[in-house]
Amino acid sequence: MRGAQVRELGQAPGPAEVEGGGPLEVAAVALNPLDLAVGAGRFYGGHPPLPYVPGCEAVARRDGRRVYVFGDGRGTVQDGFLVERTDHPEELESPVPDGVDDAIAAACGIAGLAGWIPVATRAPVRPDDRVLVLGATGTAGSIAVQGARLLGAERVVGAGRDRARLERARELGADAVVPLEGDDLAERLREACGGDGPTLVIDPLWGDLAAVATEAAAPNARLVHLGQSAGPEARLLSSLVRGKQLSILGHSNFALSAEARAEAYGELTSHVAAGRIRVDIETFPLEQVADAWAAQARGAKAVVVL
């Protein structure tokens, strides 16, 4: 059976003949920074025994039904989904709606939910919210921008380092964009958001930029933290957190129940099917898994899907 395997930590996977099988016919697998962290031996949860099949999420078919599959340690502590056929607990599956192709449906999983849930349920957007999305140039940030606009925010500001991708964020609904650079960054973020600054911050970056966001934030603002691509530690001034009475909320896809994940996935993919939210993808055939891995490692501008 065709598949892909990581044979050595720190090395890209390659095509391989894999034993196994099952009732699930895998149609598309999205690659994520998580997959690369596991494959490099950097994931805090370890890695499956070598050699192993990578891939923490997929869209597959079971008895003609399309389902999104994630969890049960797949791709982290046991073989993942980059294989033609496999099995997975049915209670962990989420239905895929019509009108969304397999690759897009796979891309709506880890990265998509990380962008959607913070604005939809973790800190639901209010009509008077001025939303600042850090890392708006990535997939989670892009979906957070679109979600905040769709859910009726007063103003949406995207911030990031890639100027070309910032223009994409503007195309997708950001009222203003701010490059993440310069000593006056907090002031520029505050001005872009209008008023006293953002009332809701979506933060997949953490590090020093989280501290800057608290400086720019309005009184009583909420900050939803969902990633650490700018660093695992942030030095937040007590005077800002207390003085502004800021609320700092964490989000992790791994903390979701199967029911909550299925509900959020259904909401997001329904919006995608209706054209209200767009997801950029870059696709590769299974035989080019090493190229796909390298594209993800370089910081792909879209979700890499096999």
C-alpha cells in the first residue's frame, strides 16, 4: 500500500510501501508545523516509533461519506494519515459538507480551526470590537481576519512581516494592515485600530509581540493566545495587564472535545462552501512528499496539502 514514512528524525519523509489498511480511504492530508516538529524530534509529546507515517489530519471516505479525521495520537504517538487506507475511531470524525473539495476541507482543520474558534467561540466577536490579528499573513491569521469581518467586527486590522501577504489580508477583509517592525509598533497598531486600540487581539505569535499587543490594547481588551511562532515566552508588564484589566485566554485544538471540534469544523466549512471564507492552499502529489515537506519548512504562503 502506498504511503510516506519518516525514517530518520530531522529528515523529510519519502514515499514508501506501508503495511496496514482499513475502511478509511484517505483523500487529502494537510501538513502543519506540528508535523515538522514531530519529524524533527522537537514536539513535546515525542514521536511515533521509527520509521513512522506522518500526517496529523486528513479528509477521507468511509462507506462513501466524507469525513475529517484528527486525534487519537495520529501523527504524534502513532502512525499518521499519509497512507492510502487506514482506520480511525468513528466518534472522532467530523462530517465534511458538500461544496468543499478534499484539499480545502483538509486545510480547514488544524490551521483553519485555530483561526476560526478564537473569534467565533473563545472570545466571540462583538459588534463594537476592533480586532487586531497578529500573524495575519499565515493561514490561521487569514481565517481570523475573515472570521472577524464575517461576525460583524467594527474594525479589523491585520499585522505581519510579509508585506505581500499583508495585502492578501487586506483583500480578504482587513480594514488596515500593519507591518510588524519598528520601535513605534505599539503606537502604529493602536492608531490602525482606532480609538484606544484593539479590543480583541488574536495572537498566534507570542514572544515580544504579545507584549507589544498589550501595550497597544484598549482597556478591558481580550487577547486570545494560540501559538508561539515568535517565541515561547512573553514578558508582560503587570501594570498593563492589571491597569487595563486585560483578559488573556488560551486556545489549543488538542483541548477540544470531539463534539466541539465537529461543531466548529462544520461552521467553518459551511462558510467556506458558501464563499464567505477563503483558504489558500498549495497541493502536491504523494510522490512529491519531500518537496511538500520542504515547502512547509520554508514557511509556505498557503496550506500545504498532499
